[in-house]
Amino acid sequence: MLEKIEINNTCISCDSCRLICPENSINTDGKKYAIDQWSCVRCGICIEVCPNESIKIIPQGK
């Protein structure tokens, strides 16, 4: 697997990332957001639109 993309606890649940994801890889239970690592193509759009910088790339092996 490539690097992992995670949404940390500074997420304010604004829904910007989920709405813009071209692969619909971001899911929510209404409070917490998670990225489906298998369907995510690592385009980085979610990282760019996050107003709180809550989405981070975690290098492989860390």
C-alpha cells in the first residue's frame, strides 16, 4: 500500500473533503470522518480543501 492518509481529531466535520473526493473515499458516521485507504487514489484534493489542516499523509512504514 502507498502512504496512508488520515483525518485527525482537529476535524470540524465541515464535510468539504467528503463532498469533493472524486472517488467517494471519505465516509462519516455523522461525527467522525474516515478515509477508505483502498479506494483513495491519493490525489490530495481533500488535503487542499480542509480548512483545519486535519488531513495528513503518513509515509509508509510509520
